[in-house]
Amino acid sequence: MQGEEQKAYMPKLSIKGENWVMYLDRILWVMKQNQIKEHITANIPPTTYISKGTIGSITPQERWECEEHTIRMALENSMPDEAFNQIKDTESVRD
């Protein structure tokens, strides 16, 4: 399956948050699998990320913004509306 995108199981956060620990663990695993764990700890691309330079005509900032959008969509699709309403206006995935 090299070169193919692997799909990950995205759990649904329960409305009362009873499964928060398992939900968080699975979300973190998905982020690590997709090499986007930097978004957990930083609001802007870190130096190590920028040092990779432009890849396939996509700048580090463009890659960062695309990954931010992808993570936000994964989170949005895996939580109840009430939880989404609490985070929808945050500036970054880290926030």
C-alpha cells in the first residue's frame, strides 16, 4: 500500500464526553500517523518544518495551512455539534 493514502478510524466524541480519553488518544494517533503532530504543539510552522522547504511547489506555509484545514475537518466530523460550537472560532488546531 505504499503511496496510497491510509484511512484512519475517527471516533465520534460522545455528547457528554464520557469517551474523552479514548477519543483524545485516537485523535493523537491519527495525527502522528499523518505526520501532523506539529499542529498540536505550535500555532505556526516550527523551524524544523520550514527547513524542509518547498515541496512540489507548495511552500511550508501552504502545507501548514492545508494540514490545519484537514485536521479541523477531521475534528469537526468527529464531535457533536455542541462541542464543535465551542471550538469553531479558534485560530488554530492547537488552540
